[in-house]
Amino acid sequence: MPVVQVTASLMGVKQYGLRCGSKQYCVDELGFLVNHHDWDDNWIIGALKAEGIPEYTGEHREVVDNLRLYYAENGSAPTKRKICYVAGVSLRRMFELFLGLGIACRVAGIPRPAK
């Protein structure tokens, strides 16, 4: 994911930015949102485009909504083993939609998955 380094740092941690449309989002060095409350529909479209995924479908949205619901209920991202179960799609379909498990979490605006 292409990110642009922002000159500011918070407590010694470098902050990066990703522009999606007219809005700038604060992300970490891997492109995950620093504050999941910044997530919105504009983020989804911009993050998908930044990953080279040109299409945004209802199936993408359903996966994203399921991942966000899990995060809201549990306070953490699902593990890599649990992502497909939580999202309601097969591993193969997840890779067809998002090209990877971490990308699905990134687009959903939740932290990267634990191992």
C-alpha cells in the first residue's frame, strides 16, 4: 500500500498518511489505520484502490462488516486462522476479493491479524 510519511511523530513513533479522495488518513508503516474510528466508506474505496483492487462490491462490504463486528465485540482482530470463518467466506474467495488476509483487515480498518 503506498503511504506518504508525515513529518510529525507521536512519542517517537513515525506516523504515515494515506490520501483517499480528499481525506488524509493516519496509518502505520504497514498501512493500517492508527485510529480505527477514522474508518469510513471513503477509506474502503481508497484502500482497495491503493491495493490494486479496482472493484468494490457488496461481497467486499459484507466481509468488511463481519470483520468490523468481530473487532467491536472482541476488542481485537481475528487470528489468521479465524478470519475466513468470521468473514463468512472461504480462504480462496478471500484471496480473490482482497488478495490476502491482512489486506482484508486493512480495508476493514482494524489492526493486522495475529498469527
